[in-house]
Amino acid sequence: MSEVLQKLVSLLQLTEVGTDHFQGCSEDLGFKNVFGGQVLGQALMAAYRTVEGRLAHSMHGYFLRPGDHSLPIEYEVQRIRDGQSFVTRRVIARQKSQEIFTLLASFQADEEGFEHQFDMPDAPDLEGLWSELDIRRKFQHLIPEKVKEQFTRDRPIEIRPVKPMNYLQPDVRLPFKQTWFRAVAELPEDQALHHCILAYASDFGLLGTSLHPHGVTFMQKGMQVASLDHALWFHRDFRVDEWLLYDMDSPSASHGRGFNRGNIYSRDGILVASVCQEALIRQRAASKKE
């Protein structure tokens, strides 16, 4: 396993600090606050640490306060229900005794049932597409110095955008986006770990879909963007170290909020997960407070 992927796996493997209480470190990806995908992945892992013989099928989280990536995060798991088929957990994430995130996750025993899915949409094959990291490194002279190192270092998730966006000089586009992504090296045969890494990766790029029709990005002056909530449904088993297509759209933006959706398909067309997220997308003077 590569060093950067091992670092991500270690980031998700929380330290138990008490009964149903865990602690996780944070990483600095160049954003102002803790990356939301990190909190999603760690909170789901905390819930998994209290569940046996079940796999997550859905998770719904709310981001309540910005997280500080220089501090660890405490995760408290509450055992809401343990049924024959379904298990429910609530996870509360805290920093400095303040709640920054809350998650409700449901787990299910393996079960056979009806099967159908949307067909995989048309998408260019990933061969020949540049990775997001290669693009950033090629144009690193345009990246602000304060985030250049974080934005151009090796990453555990390789992302290949179908139609890359110039974050500093964006054009107006329809509210649709596609990316291919995968972990950069082979991972263990542990579906729970694959779930947590997918939760981590599902937050990359989704928010920006709602900015496409407005010709702005998170890197522009006066833009305040943040995930408000994030929901993820796991439909079928998958491997996050194999290529997955993230097909995203944004049906609506209003009142300073953008609504984003995504379907995640394996390379052979199997729908493995779906995502929804609402985000703050506010353009304002930097000195104005909420």
C-alpha cells in the first residue's frame, strides 16, 4: 500500500478512548477548516466499531460548526437500536467540547430482494484523462502560495475529471459534472473500510456542481462555501481501489444554498452508491459575519 493511502487508512482507524468513545486526528488539505469528507469517514468508522455482522446501507450527517484541522476530534457513538435486521447508531463529533457534526447511520444484515437500477450514463473512458493532481502540478505557478504545497502533494484518492474546471477563471456551465476516482493502491478485503473511504471521497467536488451555472468557484474572493449536510446510500458491494464513476448534478440553488446529487457506478456499470448534499454557496464581503 502506498504511503499516502496508508496515512488515510490510519486516519480512519480511530483510537478508542472509552466505551463507545473514539478519537481521530485531522489532516490539512489546504482548506480553511477540516475537510468534511474526513469527518464523514471517521464518524462512519466510529459507528462501525460498535456494530457486528452488519454493513451500512445509509448515513445522514449535519455539519454544525467548522472543524479545526490542528485539533483531534472526539466521536461519541450512541446505540439507538439493535434489531434482527437493522442496527442504528448516532455519532456526535466534538472539538473543544462543542458539537461540530452529527451522524445517523443505519446498518443491515445481508438480505436478498428485488433488484433494479438506473443505467450508467454515458461518460468518456478514463484512459487519456488527466488526473486532478497532474493538472494542479502543471499549473502550480497559478496556485496561491499559501495552499500550493497542500494542493500539489500526493493524494490517496486519484481523481480524473471528465471536463476540468479552471478554479481561478471559471466559465459558466450546466450543473452537471463527472469524475472517475479510485484509491491509489490496493486495499484490504474489508467492505467497512471501503465504505468509510468512499464516504471520505464522496465529498470531493460535489459542492462545486451547484456553482457551475454561476461561473464561480470556491477559490474566488468573496466566496463562502461549506457543506451543510451530507447523505450517502450504499446499494451494492464495491471496491474503492477500483475505478468508480461519480456522476453529479445540481437541480437547484436558492437562498444561498446549493443542492447537489451524485450516483456512483463501478466501471462495469453497477450502481454502488448515491449521494445528496446541500451546501452554503454565499458570495459576500469577507468581513461580513453570518
